[in-house]
Amino acid sequence: MTATRFPAIHSLSRPVIPAPGLAETRQHWLDQAARLAAQAAEAAQDGDVAQSARLILETLDCERRAGGVGLQVLQLIKPRS
């Protein structure tokens, strides 16, 4: 296994090594969200409510995508029966 092929390499003897580019990808989505939020504010000030609403939804989508970048941990904790 190499760090370039997989998101992270984990072993008991060493820490998790994040894949290169994850921070840049997350920052890309956050930058895009900031640009869209500014455009949404401008559209709202101009009175274009529909355009502002569309841009806000796109902003939220970019923020969701930024939050999803990186390692995902699912079902590691078993619920008590």
C-alpha cells in the first residue's frame, strides 16, 4: 500500500498519514462556498431573491462537500442491544 493510492495508511506502530491533496480539496470547496455566499448576498441586495436562494443552496452544497473530504468512519461503534 502507498499513501498516493489510498486515502490513508494506518498501522498500530505509526499514525495515520493523510493522502496528499485532501487539505487542498477541502480548501477548494470552502473557497467556492465563500465566493457563492458573497454572490448570494449581492443578489439579495439587488432584490433578486430567487438567484440569491439558488446561490445559498450551492453554498451549502459546497460546505457539505468540504465536510465530506477525508477519511470516513462508519459503523465502528456497535449500538447496545
